[in-house]
Amino acid sequence: MQALTAETRHPVTIILNGQRRSGYAHPRMLLSDFLRHELGAHGTRVGCEHGVCGACTIRIDGVAQRACLTLAVQADNRRVDTVEGLAKEGRMTALQEAFNRHHALQCGFCTAGILMSLSDYLERVPKPSEAELRDMLSGHLCRCTGYAGIVRAVMDVTGQLRETPHV
């Protein structure tokens, strides 16, 4: 078996959050590892490495995908958006602000992936029902079980939150 050397690494160039970035990747290097270790984009978390937990969700050419199921070389010459690119000019998006307002995160490990999935989903389904939203969220594992806050945040940002009176 051939040892992995510098010669076996391939140049990979992506548009990362609007900026052209380049690095080198071995043929089987996962995009999640390339983003974190080669380009320093640490917002993309690695949880299960099987595509189950959703922590590594990013957008490739505008579509939410699991970075742990994508090879870095497959992203060459493509647009890759990560959670670091959501806030523009230091201003959080309405969804990020709603997460803050509704305590939709606890430890924060899953948050980046959920925000990336939701940013894609809400562009396609701007006013999901609560059932549709929960179905979409079923593709993400929140170890702190912060789903109630996440649902409230999304329903708020879509103008569908019905406040219950405090007793």
C-alpha cells in the first residue's frame, strides 16, 4: 500500500463563505476535516462521521449537505457556506437572533449544523407547519434536547409563533 505523502495530496479550491480559499487534501479526506484542519473553519462540527447527527451540515452550491459524507476533492471549484458565513458584517441573521431569544441552544455543538439546514429549508419552505419543521429537525441530534426552543425560534422568525400565557 502506498504511504500518504505530500505528493498524494490534491489542490482544492472552494469559495468559502464568499471568499476564494485553497488548500490540499488527500483523495479520501472528508470535507469536514478539510474545512476545519486545512482552512481553519472550525464552525463545522464533526459528530458521528456517518451523516446521522447533522452537526457537520454545510451548504454546497446553496444546498444543505453533510460535510462528513462529502470528500474535499468533490467540493473543488464549488461554493461552500458554513455557519461562519451566516452573519453579515457582524450582524446575526433573524434566525440566529431568534435562536438567542428563545434559548434554542445549550451546549451549541449541534447549533451550526441546524442553522445551516434551517437556512436552506426556510428558503424552500418559508412557513412550515410545526409538524413539517419537526420532521426536518429529525435529521439532527441535539444532545441537550433543545428542540422546543429551536421550534419556537423558527416559528417566531416565520411569524407563526403563538405565545402561551404564563401561569
